[in-house]
Amino acid sequence: MRKGVTIWEPSNVYDSAILGEGVSVGAFAEIGPNVKIGDRTRVGKGCFIPEGVTVQEDCFIAPHVCFTNDLYPPSGKENWKPTLVKKGASIGANATIICGVTIGEHAFVAAGAVVTKDVPDGEMCMGVPALVKGERKHA
């Protein structure tokens, strides 16, 4: 475990998960085996992040975000696909991220979106399935 990591109880963080400095994991979250979470990333309450997911630094994963790692569950591992969330991306509450996608640097996924395709750097997506709607808006 790195300096400044906070894991709120009860949560399940696998021993093989790698959490960077200053990471915060909300209560009732599950961080699976071999997951990598970069420095200063916040993972909200009730998130599910399974094996195969990498989240880079300075990201925000809102409460109840669910990542998948199996295209045809339960398939064993033959249909598992890696997922990447790049630096500075934000994912809104209750979004579902289907495995095999990349969410670009500083991209934004709206609350409740179901992401089935890559989100380009700096873009915003929303809806079911999520569609890119233009550049990310900053408050």
C-alpha cells in the first residue's frame, strides 16, 4: 500500500491490486485482483472494478460505477478484455463500462451511461449506449 491511501470500510481490495499515492476508495467498493489505480484517484462508494481494469492518475470514479471484464459471462477468461481509464478522466455515478474500451485523457462519462466504445481524449459521452456528445465541459 502506498502513502496516503484511504480505504473506507467495508470494502474488498485484493492484495494484488496496486493503489497509487493518495488514492481514496469508498465504502462497499470492490477492487479486484491485479487492478491498477493511479495516484490521487478517487473511487466512490459501491464501485466494482474487476481484474483487467487500469485507472491512471487523477481520475474520478463516482459512486456505483460498474466495470466489466467478460464480454460473454461467464466464459472463463477467454473472452476477458482489458479496460483503460486514462489520466484525469471522470466517470459519473451508476455508469457501466463494458470491457475492452479506453476512456481517454480528461474524458467525461455522464451518470448512468453504458460505455460500449472508446471515448476520445477530452470528449464527453452520455446515454445508453453512450454516444460522444462533444468536448468535456469544465465547471
